[in-house]
Amino acid sequence: MRPEISRAVSFIHIFLVTITALSLAFSLVTTQTGLAQSDTPRRPSADEVNAIAKKLYCPVCPNTPLDVCETKACEDWRAQIRDQLAAGWSEEQILNYFVEQYGERVLAEPMRSGFTSFVWILPLIGVVLGLVIVYQVLKGWQGKRDLEAVQIPVEDQIPAETLARIEKELREID
Amino acid sequence: MIADFGLVTLLLAFMFSVYATFASLYGGWKDRPAWVESARNATLLVFPLLSGSVMIIVYSLYKMDFSLAYIADVSSRAMSPFLRVTALWGGQQGSVLFWSWIMAGFVALVLVRKWEGDRELMPYVIMVSMLTTAFFVGVVVFITNPFVRLWHYPGAAELTTALFQPAGAMPYTPDDGQGLNPLLRHFGMIGHPPTTYIGFTGFVIPYAFAMAALITGRSRGDEWMRTTRRWTLVAWIFLTVGLILGGRWAYDVLGWGGFWGWDPVENAMFMPWLTGTAFLHSVMMTEKRGMLKKWNMVLIILTYSLTIFGTFITRTGVISSVHAFAKSALGPAFFVFIGLTFLGSLSLLFSRWGTLKSEHQLQNFISREAAFVLQNMLFLAITFAVFWGTVFPLISELVTGTKITVGQPYFIKVTGPLFFVLVLLMGVAPLFAWRKQAARNLGRAILYPFIGSLAIAAGWGYLHRMHPASIPGLWLVSFVILAILTEYWKGVQARSSSRGENPFISLVKLFSRNQRRYGGYIIHLGVVMIALGIIGDGFFKQETQGTLAVGESLSIGDYSFRFEGLRGYPGSDGRDVVEAQLKLFKGNRFIRDLRPRRDFFIVQEQPVTVPGVYSTSGEDVYTLLLGWEGGSQDAATFRIYINPLINWVWAGGVALILGTLVAAWPAKKERQEVTYVLRPDVLRGVLAQPETGN
């Protein structure tokens, strides 16, 4: 056998072996993942569903969080969340889906964008404004100290015995 | 037949209350005592007249006179007599009548007790309080009348309601009524409306006095505040108890494991409580230091308007939908009344603005005055945040057409930090002196509570290191408790060392000598207890849900539950009950059986989830039966909550009542400890008096 041929054969050999090994490994990996999938289908627990439902409000009943709402509609929506979780959706995707379907009102926590952001901003402004007013008021009261400075000497002019007598009489009045 | 008498007394009550409003205004304005006395007599008649209407509704409920639409709506044969009687406030018509009746009772009581003492203010006190009463009685008469009857036109599919027989219609009396909403059949909901209404109407009294003081120009003096101090406290405690009962009801009946959901109806009641609490505090500032006079006026006006606003929201359901507003005349009527009284009071206040000057000055920013002002600002900021969150869905719908929800997370995030500062202030502020507080003394006063609270928080935080966010809350609660206890300890020590009393007697005397101060501290302790419950609810709550076959178990925390089976039986008050039997274990130790139920009310076709609860001082194990599978009933779904510290909320409520009793209990003898310091203006007054020579 010519050395080139034998080299080519061995090359083909190695190539084949490698391909086989790789494909074997690949098929093994894929079957394994396939097995894993059919063995334990990802079935989200009720707690996982509730954790997301808690962030949503029932789209039809007034002021009821979805996780505790007892209507049939809410039951179906929770089932939908379960299916979406099972299909591998993230929490954000699910929340977005519900907002798209039923509008902003399904979110328990109002958004921080658009007109809705005012619900967050105004209380903040209120507190800042409140603090400013408190400061101004206290400052204003402090400014009156001058008045007191005028009044104090009146007290000083009264003899000690008079003060004592007045104290005594005031006590008797009480 | 007898119901017609109720209608007659109701109409008379309306006429008298309108008459009293105008007669007192005229008498006060033109200085005609005869008119004022006439107004007083009319006012005193309104209460017995409304009592007549209320009695007749109660009697009709008891006798089940289903020809009245209201009775047919809220009562049924299956309900016990007691429950039927409480249905007086189970529906709208009855509630508003009940509200008016309590209001009229308060006004009558004021007239009986205060007539001699406050002659000058009385005409306007009558006017303001009777205007409010007349509005509510008017709403009962014209908009939501409980004496409306059921009528039937021959051939018509639906019944008609009208006061008097429409032409061609026949009287109609159903065999049975609809019955009270099953959710309302709970002691919390039986006690909640009366306490709330007493609280709401109670605040009308200080408001009426405040307005009278403004109108007569006697607002400079603080008499109106002294006169109404105890009324305000009574109103406040009833409102507080109403809130707590409402929370307890939600916890026991609504089946979501919590007690406060920041629902518009809850917020509607919470807002006047917030401003009312701020008012109680700012009044102290005026009494002790002659400051914040304008501010008191603002607060009592706000509180009054918010109580009416609260009734408006609860009764019209306007927040859940704008469309509820136009459904009946109720919404517009309330809206106009609130608008007019609010603007009227404010313009009155501004017209007297100049007379309400502060008498004293502030020496330092670190002083009790400053703490009071900051505290009032915080209360108002919280009120605003709650108000804004409550009405924002409405505003959003009106402005952009988009419906949005402002749910629990908003309220927790926005008001949480403000409440933190407020509670902190509650611990520190009583340690501040009036005028100015030397920083060193303050440091000494809070040193031990501060060190102690750090130690407690560190130990506690270590045990709960998986919830680091709870540590500031735990520190806060322990700090405030220690600070308050230190105050008691200082008071007792001062007494027992100076008078040689035994400490227990000192403590008792401490209370009797300064009821308001030490009663107030009990109230503060109650607030901290409630805060502790809220921390438990907010940070340590656990929940799980699972479907179990008979014999299977579910575990959460240290607990596990074994499902033993379901049992169905007919219950009282027209319901079918399905009850689950659960065995509760802690570790391997059996604790007790729990029986969460679902009651199905047959007539109303409404299920009610009744939790099975194992309650300890540390935590509640709260189980709910959510449903079961098919007809075989051998598998059921449960939700289980571990609610740590929740019982502190209820215990805190009891402490609030206790503290208020101590603070407001009429003292045997009005003997105050001499605590005054001679002031130049007082001295000058005394010196100007001629010597009497005794």
C-alpha cells in the first residue's frame, strides 16, 4: 500500500470515527434532554402562579388582587398564568401580556410612566412642600423672639417676695 | 301600616331640622334669643322623631314586613331575629337613616350638656350641626328612603318601588326577602358600621363648635377646643374601633389572609382618622402654647369634609366606576354638599385669618413645638398620599380615558417611609421639652432606650436574617416601646422617691394625676403594637397552596397539614356548609384539628370562605378551603397562611381603647398639679388687680 493511500485511509478513518462519536454524543445529549423533558414536565406550582397573580388585579371585579379572586374568570386567568409559566415565559412577559390584553388597570402597582406617573410624583412633591412649609413656619415663630426680649425685663423688675406671694395666691386660687 | 308612621316621623324630623338650621341662624345673626330657643327645641325634637323612624324599621325587620323594599332586600326568614335587627345598617337606605339618627343624638346631647355654658356659640353650633343633619335626613327622605314599598303593575315582569301607590299598581308583598349579604354576617360587620358612624358624626361636633367660634369671632379664645376636647376623643376612639373591627371582619370573612387591603372604602375611613388624629395633637399645642390656631381650624374642616367624603365614597361606589356617580341622585347631592361646606368653611376661616395669631414663640428647632408641627405635617402628607391614590383611578379615567388600578404596593411604598418617621417621632417627641430642648439632655434621655433597642434589634435581626428589610422596623418598634416605658419608669421613680410610695401605687397615681399624658402613652403603646402586627404581616408572612387527596399532607414553615376528608351539612341562616378536616402538626407533634369551611348561601347564591385558624400570641396559622374536585370530594385545594404577630394588631386595638378611657375618663375633682411658670402677661394681670387684703 502506498503510504499516501494509507495516510488517506487513516485520515478518512479518523474522520469517520470522529463524526460518529460526535453524532453519537449529540444524539445522546439530545435524547437525554428529550428524556428530561418527558420525565418531569415543568408544571408550575400554585405558589409560583400566585406570586405572579399577586401583582395583578382582577380585570373585571373591583379592587380584588388576582391571587385571591374567587370568580371563574380569575380561575381561568390563573390557569393561563400557569400555562404561560409552563411554556417558559418570564414574569415580565406574563405581566406585559396581561397589560396588552386587558389594559393598565390589571397592574396592582401603577406604572411610573405617562400620565400614571403623577400618582407617584405628587405625594413626593407634597412631602417636599410640607417640609418647606414646616421650616418656614418654625422660622417665622423663631423670628418672634424679639418680642420676648422686650417682655423679660418686666419679670425682672418684680421683687422676689412679690413673686412668692403671687405664686402662693395663684396656688390658693387653684 | 305601622311603617307609615315611620315615614311621618321621618318627614317631621326633616322639617324640624331644616327649621332649626334657619331659626338658629336668624336668631344668632339678629340676636333674638327667642328664635335660638325655638331652634333648640326643634333640634331636641329631631332625635325622638328619628328614633321613631328607626324603631319602626327595626320593628319591620323583626316582623319581616316584606312589603317594604328595604326589608325585602336585607332580611329574610332564614335570618335570626338578632341578625335581622342588625340589618338596619346592612343596606344603603337603613345606613343613611342610622347615620342621621346618631348625628341627631349627638346634637341633642350637646344641647343638653352645653346649653348653659356656651350660650354665645350655641346658635351657630345648632346651625352647623343641624345643617349636616338636615342634609342627611333629606337624603333619606328624597333619595334613599327605607319606607319605599314594593308595587306590581298587572302584567309587568318587574316590581316597582314607590312611597305611595302608583295608579294602576297593586301592593306586593314577597313571601321571603333576599336576606342580608352573607359577607356582612359577622360580629365585625355588625359592630363596624355603628362604631364608624359614631366616629364620623362625633367629629361633626368639634367642627360645629369651630365654625361657631369663627362666625362669632370668638375663635381667638380656645374655649371651643376645651369644650369639645372630650367629644373629639370619643369620636376618635369610635372611629378607631370601627377601623379595627373592619380589619377584623376582613381577616375573618374575606378569605385572603390579610386585614387591610387599601381598598377605596377602607381608605375613605382611614383619611378622616388621620386628620382627626392630627387634630387631637395640634389641639394640645394650642392648649399648652397658644400656637397652631389656624392649623386646628384647617384640620377640623378637613376632618369634617373627609367624614362626609368617606360616607360619599362608601355609599356611591364612585371610585370603582365613574358611572356609579350618575346612577342615582346620591352622588351629585353629596358632591354638592361637600363642595359647599368645604369652600364655605375655608372662606370663613380666611375671613378670620388675622385673629388666629400664635401667642408664643419658638426658641429652638429641637423642641416639642417643632416635633408637633412635623408630626402634623406627616399626618397630612400621609392623608394626601392616600387621598391621591384613592381618587387617582377616577382622575386617570376622566383625563386620559384609561382605567388604572392603584393597589396595595403603591400605598405601602408611599406611606411606609412616612409612617416610619411618624412612629419614630412618637417615641422621641414626648421626651422633648417645650420651647427648647438641650441636645445633651435629650441624648441622655434617649440613650438607654436607644442602646436597648439596638441590642434587641440586633438579636432579633440575627434570628430573622433572611428578612433584612424587617430589621429597621423591628428596631423602630423596640426603640419606641422602650422610650415610652422609660417615661413611665421616670414618672414612677420620681414619685416613689420623693413621696416614699410603693412603685405600684405611684404608677396608679401617675395615671390619675395626669390622665391625658399617661393615657396618651398607653395609646402610643397600642399604636406600636399595631405597628408590630403590620411588620409581621409585611415581612414575615408565608403562604402556600396545594391540592391534597385524603391522607396527603402539605407543609409550610414548621407546620404540616394532613387532609382527613370533607363533610357537608346544612347550616343555620339558610346555608349549605362544606367543611374540611385538617390535622395540624408542628414538626411531628399533633397540635389540633382545623376546619376551614365554605358556606354556600342558597338564596343569595353566594359562597363565603370561612378560615380555620390556629391562633397563638406569636402567629396565626390560617387555612382556607378553596375548592374540591368533582363529586367524589376526595381531593381538595387549600391555601395556608402563616401570619406572624397578627394578634398584636387586635391587642393594640384594645390598648387604644384602654388608653383613651384613661385619658378621657371624667376626673372626680378637677384638681391639676401646679405646673405653671409665671408668665409676665399673667403677672401683670394679677398685679393690676387691687389688693383684696385677705
